[in-house]
Amino acid sequence: MAYASLRDFIAHLEREGRLVRVSEPVSPVLEMTEIQTRVMAAGGPAIVFENVVREDGSSYGMPVLVNLFGT
């Protein structure tokens, strides 16, 4: 199936229950990668980290999508 955009593909995954959104603050240094590694190893869904934060707690202001094709 072809998708017009990444947004369309993400919406499809969400409708199918194959995408999880994480709204809690997550550090990209080790925390986000550890979560992604465990989910991918378990054959889990794609993940959108909606609140990626720096060491000082400030937000990067951009979500991160991982495991997009692992679903």
C-alpha cells in the first residue's frame, strides 16, 4: 500500500494499534535508546516520543519516531 506522506503512514499505524505515543519526558542520551531497543527486540510497535528533553530538562521541541518499519 502506498502512502502520500509519512504523516499518512503514522496515522495508519495508529489506527492499526501498531504505534505507541510516549508523552512522559524522555532523555535521548540513554533512556530513549534503551526503550527502543527493548521494544524492537520484543517485536513491538513503532513509538513516538513526544517529549524529548535535554539534560537540563528543557524540551527539544520535536518528537522522535523510532521502530517505524519494525512493526
